[in-house]
Amino acid sequence: MQIDLDNISRRLKYCRNWLLKKIFNFHPWHVSAFESRPYCADLVSYINDLVSDDTCVVEIGCGLGETLSQIKSKQKTGFDTSTEVIKAANFLNYFNNTQFHIGSFGSIYDMQIDYLIAVNFLHDFESHQVKRWFEALILNNRISHLIVDELTDKNYFCLHNWEELLPSGFKQIHCIENNYKSGRAIKIFANQMLDE
């Protein structure tokens, strides 16, 4: 009999996250383990091939910080609007060098960010609102790369076209598509204006 260690690990993390939900009372949406979101694992793999210790990585909508905690940089900051999930993220990541704060797009000012991640939640918001958030974020910070997800499943509330939403200075440089069940693609945009 062969033991499926990946499945056992996923189940153990799910149980751990469920226990954290009971303690910190965050939304059940955050209970699923990192391993159940293969697009996040591919995103981490992509970034880890490029980062060094001093690379600044920021994630908006970080949840429990499972994606951010997998990235090899020592300068990592996560933001989420849920006070409960940020408390759980700080508890879960107490011994690693990741900072977690309550906040979102409007909470980030005067930062030099190498990679800004915003995946898995923006499809609950209208495109015009998302466009305003990114415009303000880009105006108030120096951001080299944006990492977002794009969906094709018509059941989602909003399907964003990032080429239309982001300022013209941001050009897509990479796309990760691995036939994810959700019809999802991870898109990486580089700020061409920083090269000038």
C-alpha cells in the first residue's frame, strides 16, 4: 500500500487551519490549505526563482499568509482586511520574518515593492473599483512587478481584463497557466516606466 504524503499533509494543514478558525473566529473561506490552491504554489515557485533576501514582497489579501510565508525573501509584508485572520497569521508565522497588518490597498504608502501580489479575491469587486485601487497604489508607491489572477469562469462576479485595468506602463511579462480547475491564470506585469 502506497501512502499519499501530499494528501496527508493537505489534510493536516486543513485541520490546523480549522483549529485556528475556532480560536480566532475568522471566515471559513480561509480554512483551505495552501496545497489546495496549486496556482499559489506555482506563483511562489516563479517568485522564488527571482528573489534574493532583500527583495520586497507585499501581498494584499494575504489571509493566513501561507503563500507569502513560502517566499524566500526576508522582506515580506501581508495585508488583509480581517482583524481575526491577521491575528491568526501573526500567530501561525510567529517564528518567520513575515509581517502582517490589517489593511488593504489604501494602507500601503511610500514603499519600494519588487513584487506586489493580489490574487484570489479581486473578482468579488467591480472592475472600475479595482482600477481605482491600483491607480492609487501605483501613485503612492514604487512598484516593479504586479502579480494578479485572471479568470475565465463566467460564474464569477467580475472577470477583470488586466491589460485594460492597469496603467499603460505595466506590461505583461509572464503568464502561468497549468489547467487549473477554476479557469485561472496568474499574470505578472512589469513596470516599464521604472526602466526609463
